[in-house]
Amino acid sequence: MPDNDKNDRRRSGPDGPSGPGIPRTRLTPWILIALVVLALVAFNQWFSTASRQSIDLSRFYQLVDEGKITPGTKVTISATQVTGTYTADDGTQKSFVATLPGSNYDPSTTLEPKLQAKGIDYTGTQPSPWFSLLASILPLVLLMGIAYYFLFRRVGGGAANPLNMGKNKVKIYDRKEMKTTFSDVAGVDEAKEELKEIVEFLKNPKKYQRLGGRIPKGVLLLGPPGCGKTLLARAVAGEANVPFFFMSGSEFVEMFVGLGAARVRELFQQAKEKAPALVFLDEIDTIGKGRSGVMGAGFGAHDEREQTLNQLLVEMDGFDSSKGVIIMAATNRPDVLDPALVRPGRFDRQVVVDPPDLRGREEILRVHARGVALDPSDDLRTIAQRTPGFTGADLENVVNEAALLAARREKNSVTMDELEEAIDRASMGLERKSRVISDREKVRVAAHEMGHALVAHFCENLDPVHRVTIVARGTAALGLTMTRPLEDRYMATEPELRDMLAFAMGGRVAEEVVFGEVSTGAQNDLEKATQIARAMVAEYGMSDKVGPLSLGRDDPNAFWQQPKISGETAQLIDQETRRLLDEAHDKAERILKERRQLLDELRDLLLVVETIDGNDIEAYATGTKSVPDPDTARREQDERAAAAAAVASKPAPAVHARPSRAPVIPPAPPLPAD
């Protein structure tokens, strides 16, 4: 679900053409002026002092006695020093300054009689009171200005500015700036249908008011992260061509008490002035968490957050949606919201935004592939089948990662290889080609993964094998066997679950058949198989001995739990779980022993080519294609790699994705992945 407005010009706060704003206070020019004045004062003081020779007071008396201070020379006496000129030995006139003793020294008793006796003119001077005041206050003001700038403006940010406390941080997008429409949103058809009514109301409110209907005050978007809740809100504003007010829940709560409530009041006031408009509060669970009453402070409640929530509730009570203002909010944690926030009259319409199904994922891929040069042979239907459970953000990341990989490989278009690699990176991590695996372990990994693949192929209730590889990925996977769901499934039958158990046990059984021993490589397979088998017995009622009971699961995060079942029932569950795993083990063993030669041949081939496509495995298993010799397969692989590199180096025009001609398969429940 792309966001085409990333490069739009945004305005922070109500400034600009979208509305009147509060002028921002800038103290930086005043700080610079104060620095310049202080520098000039310091320079003047230094220059006047540096141009004069500093002498002792006794030296000054000596110059007077020796007659080197001529009678025509004027001497200036201040409260702290004596300045003037004297005749040096070479006959030149030099300026001097002599410092007087402390405040107890009286020039009229000692200095003035001596100057009068020699006939030297003298005068007194007093410092300007304004200059003294400026010299004493200016450094203090300058320090306060620097502290304000760095402490509040840099560290605390604009929100912590004491002169800017009431200013809202809402982002306002004008009608001309909102370019997102419903055509940019795919995979959430039900949510779009629900929100089209909101668009119609914003365009023509009289259509609904003429029959006495009341449009909902608030619309709450619920769903996992990355499903497109914020994008849907932007699309509603773009379709209705109204201003879009965007603010996150965390921006209401700051370090100053009462700031969040003030921002709520200002936000609603601005929205009323610009009606019709759409106000969107993202991550509303930040301020909308349930209030805990008297014990709230003991369990982490925050009074400022609760004041903000109370103000929001009051504003929505007194809010008249007939004026053309709709409040929308989004959260991925609806279970923590306060009941007063979601009651009728406030956020009384809730729209669920689920992860997309198979058809939705294909539509999302086509939307994201608009600006990407796809190869004509790319099949987005296959990519959609390989990505069950992916959200719109995940699919956008897959397409972008594939484009980066194609550019890194210096290709002219994005092929299926890059798309497949991008999916593997997103779901299982990067390839660990640098991981050194001994030949003995590599043979065991190849036999293990090929055991999974053959069991999956010969189990009639499993999805077809998509790919088998022994290239390590992530932190622990030494090899992977991937299946490709042909449709989305929302439930699983007992035969399907039994085949899933056999598929999970296939790798361990292959090690037993080939090497006569097992290894620790099947630990993850056993964990998944045990979870499925225990769920079949204790939750799905698929055991005749336990019966049709759903005993539930224990919460691993609970501090204390009361036993839900008796000891005899728990023992029976363990026995039935073991029975299902033994049956799955026997089925996988029967499949692999009957095809031992095929297992060995494909294992040796996998050791050489490292990756085998699912179509080739099907051809080898059905006998329509003979298993090639490993040496021949290696030569063919090198030739294909060289040919692909030659084709990729030729310039070619960019070709965008074309509609897939694969038949539309209706959505169905997903099969849990291995």
C-alpha cells in the first residue's frame, strides 16, 4: 500500500495559507547582537589598555620627581588609576597607566599636592553609571540567552519551549496537498467500502441529514501494524478533497502539566474553523489506555495522560459532526482502550483492517510495482501465493528489496529471482554463504531437506513444494524446504494436520533411513510437530480417547496458574500426542523407504546445485524427467549462470508489470507453514 505523498510539502502547526498561526519567537538574532556588543566593549577596553605602558605607582612618583612629566602634560586621575604621558630617555612621549591602591587611598593628601608642587595639570574622571550597569548586566543576560537556546530549543525541542506551550503540533495537509486516493490502497476492500460513506458525508452532508440520520462522530481503525490504517485515512481526505489534520497520540503528552489537554482543545477548535475537515489521531492507545481508578498510580497510570484523555472525551461529547468534521483514529491495540472512548457517541464505528488475502496481496503487489521495471516473465500471482500473512508494508518492502537486488546485479529489469530472494530475506534472513559447513554435515543437511520435500510431494493434503535449498539463512537454518500455498485457508482438517505432522517428521526420518542415526538438526521440526499434535488432542478434539474437549492453553507469562486438567487427563494427552507423532513418523518412513533410490539421487543432486525448484522435484518424482548426473547438472548450472549474466549486461527498455493471466482462485484457509 504505497504512500505517494512522501514528498509533499508539510506545514507544522497552523502556519501558512492553511490558517492563521502564532509567530515563532526567534532569540538567535538578539543573542548575536549581544555577542557583538560585548565583543566591542571588550575590544575597546583591551585597546585602551594595550596602547599604554603599565607602570608602578612608585615609578610614577619617580617620574614626577625627575621632571619627566612636563608641566604642560595633563594627568587624569580616576578612582582606580592614573593615566598620562611622560618623556622617555630618547625624548619620545609615551603613555602610561599606574594603578592606585585600594579604596582607603586618598589622592588629595599625597598625589595632588605632589602634582601641584611640580606645576603639572591634572583632572579627575568618573565612570558612566550606564556603562557600569551595562557591563555588569550584559554578561548575565548573555549567559541566560545561551542557556535558554541550548537547554530548551536544542535539548527540549520546540514542544518544551515555555513561550510555545500552547502551540499545537498538528500537521495540516491542505486540499491541494492530499494526493492519496482509494486507487493507491489495495487489499482492504471491506474497509474501503465502510469508509466510502464517510467520503460521501464530507462531500454532501445534506444527503444523510435530510432523513434525520446522524453520521458517526468518530471512526476507529483497528488492525495489525503495516496493514494501511494511516494510508486509508489519507485516502479518505484525498477522495473527499478536505483538509487533513494529522497528529500522533504521543504528541499530546509532554513534560508540562496541562499541555496535552490544551492541545486537544486547540485541535478541535482548528478543525471546526476549517470544516469540512478530517482529523486523524494515530496511535491513539498512547492517550486512550484504560483508566485504573484509585490504584492507577500504583500500576503505572499517568495523571497527565488521563487529563488528556478526559479532555478528549469531553470534546467529543460536545462535538457536532453535522458541521462536517470527522474524527478518525488508529490503533493496533484495541484491547487496552478505555471503554468510555469506544462507546456509542464517540468512536462508535470501528473498521477492522486485516492482513490481505491472496487476491489482496496480488493487488498490493501491482500497486507497488507501478514504478518498478518488472520483467515480462514475472508472475505476481506466484509471489502472492508465497507470502501468506504478509501485510501491505511487508509487500512494499519485498518489491523495493527486489529492485535494489536487481540494481546491485546490474540488471535492466526485476526478475522472479530477485522477487524470490527478497521474500526469503524478509521471512528467513540473509544467505549465510560465509558459513563454513563440512562435507559430512552438508550431506546430512541435503538428505534431511530432501526427506521433507519427498514427503510433502507424496502427501495428498499438502501444498506443492516450491523450492528446496541447502544454503544457510538467518541464524540457525542450515537448509529450507518451502511449500507454496495455492489459496488462503482459514481452517485445517484432520487429514491435513496429519500430513503436516508427516511433513515435519520427514527430515528426521530421512536421516534415520540414510545414516541409521539422527542428529540435532530436527529440533525445530520436532517442536512444531509436537505443538500441532498437542493442539489436535487438547484443543481441536481430534482424539477419540480424550474426546471432543477444548482444554485451552496455559499462559506462559502468567505468574500463577491454576491447573485446568487433572493428572490423568494430562497423561492421556501426552499418550495421544505421542501416538500421533508415531503415526506421522511411520507414514514418512514408509514414503521414503519405498523411494530410497530417488532420495539418494536427489540428495546427490542437491549437494551440487544447492537449490532445486519445486517443478523439477515434481518432474523427478513422477518420472516425467530423469534425475541428471551431478557433474552434468553442475556444467548446465554454470552455463545458465553465464548466459543470464550476458543477457543482464545488454541494455533493454524497462518493462512494467503486466496483469497476470493466471486464473483467479477464491480465498481459502492457509495451511501452517513448515
